[in-house]
Amino acid sequence: MTSSMRRPRVVVLLGGPSAEHDVSVVSGTAIAEALADEGHQVDQVLIDLDGGWWWLADGHVREGRPAALYDDPAALGSDGPHRVGAAIDRMAAMEPAPVVFIALHGPFGEDGTVQALIEAAGLAYTGSGVAASAVGMDKTLFKRMCRGIGLPVVDWREVHASRWATEPDDVRAELDAFAAGADEPRLMVKPARLGSSVGMTLVHDSSELGAALETAFHHDAVALVETYLAGARDLEVALIGDETTGLELFGPGEIVSGHEFYDYEAKYTEGLSETSTRAEVSDRERATMRKIARDAYRAIGATGFARVDFLLVGERIVLSEINTIPGFTPISLFPTMPAMAGYTFGSICSKIVELGEARHTMRVRRHLGPEDLPR
């Protein structure tokens, strides 16, 4: 682990070319400020919606809204935007070499793409590697893997945009039959590779199905259609660490949505939904959810940190999804659940940086001799 006497330099990546851009700006700004308070030298790199990389000016003021960054030329500075290759070359040339804190949500930032770019440049970075990020981001792959190892998941169907465009009547008939065979006729439709509840629709009857699929296809070429669990409680477990350093689990916490389901507005509008860092569940339910969370984390090869989401209906526990880069917003549960173990928001961020640096050091040791290691 990193000595408390030496805090590694950190580059925080925020924004990104995805529908979760604004959430990432909030998460990344909070992380950068917390790391600076913990004694790290911190640079912030904003990736805009067009894929341009901007080195943010020191001490920029966000004023609580992502758009403020684009309204303030002084915040963006005159040095940019860089294309991805030039930006990563610039990070690789920094002295000392930084740990890259990936605070990006959604495609490009959470699906293994940017992880592969940073790894190819020989830089340390936070969170899961390429394969785990890709599987964790793709809800269909994740659910197949979990079902394959016996973890409880909601039944689902996958719909490709190309088939919906050419065979809409067949797709509709299959999904109507799928809904009719479930205890609850409603369906949850969502993009297969996106988070933050973006593009999700609760379908009450067949008349709403077409619009729901079109909404999902606006964000992805594959839609995930799940049976809806009426009255389900939304629970989350936070994980920090890995098999080498030790894995810590916290929660479950609970979210009580202010809407019919936990959609984007309910998730990110302060005061609309309620959260608790310690859900009122039995000891058996708590232990079961932590075991399932650990199994899912290990199954995809996750490392560093993640959040695993559950649905609880009566005594039935269902694994919903894994988030390898969960939100770090002021109302996110992931950075608050570990408080019971003495973690602050800042110490969690610093711990994640240390884990990323330690993993990078181990990777270097596997490929270099002792004489080649940095001193």
C-alpha cells in the first residue's frame, strides 16, 4: 500500500462521450476535490461529448452544474481540446507518473475502452480492468454469466435494433408472450450497455412497448427486456478491494424511490428519493446479499471497487446488476455506506487510488526484472 507520507499524483477523468456525461462531471469533481483535500496533487481532465480531452484550470468553479464548465472559458483553458492519443501521451509523460482515476460512467469510460487505452500507455488506473469492465457494463453478458454460475437474476429477453426494424410484429408477439407468462404483466425495458437509469422505461401494457424499445435503441443497439418485480425494494452493496489486498463489503443500503421506479430523475434529483446506508433486513438476508455480491464481483474479475444492486421482494433476493464505476455524487450510496467502518468520502477515494497503484506495481513486477522496477 501507499505510504501516508507519499500521496501519488492523480489525474481524474470526468465527463465522457456518453449519456451519463453530466453525472460523471458531478462524480469526478467531487472525487477531485476530495483527493486534493487528502493531500494528492490532482489534475482534472474533462472529456467532452465529442471526445475532446480538456485539462481543466486549477481551482475552477463548477457552481453545481456540469454546463458551467462549458460556459466558463477560464475553466477549460486554452490548451485543448486534445485528441485521445495526444492526451494519453501527455499523461504518460508526467513526472511523477500519475494514477488515473477513471470517474467516467457509461460507454467508453466504464466498458473497458478507456481502461485499454490507459493500460497500453503503461499507466496505473483505478477500478476494474478491461475484461471485467466490459462484462460489468453489458447487462446481457453479466446476466448470462450470473445465471451460469447459479446466481439469482430476473428473467429477461434481448432485442436487437436490427431485428426490431425488420420484424417488429414478431418481436412484439414474443414479448407479449413473455409478459403473459410472468406473474406480473409489466416489463422493464432498458439499454443493454448504459447506466444511471438512462433510457429505462416501465411498460405497463403492449401499447407502450414500441416507444420503450425506441427509447432504449436511442442509446444502444441492444435492449434488455426484464420481467418487472412489483413492490421490490432497491438495495445496494458496496465492495472495496480485491483478493490480494482483502475485500471489504458494506451494506446493503436502501433506496426508496420517489417515482414508480428508480429512474434518472428519481436517482439524481436531491430530495426526491430517500436513502439509508443500512437497510432494515434480516441478518440472513444481509449475509446472503453480501455473498452474492462477492460471487458476482469475483466472477467478472472486478477489482478496486464496485457496487452491486439487488431487488428484494418479500424474502426473494434477486441480483440486478454490477456497477464497476458507481456514482460518487452527493446522494450516491456507494461512498456513504463505508462510513460505518470509519471511512470518509476522501479516504475512500484515496484508498481506491492506492489500490490502483498497487495493482499496477504488481503488473509491472510480473513483466520486469527487479532491476527495471521504478525506485
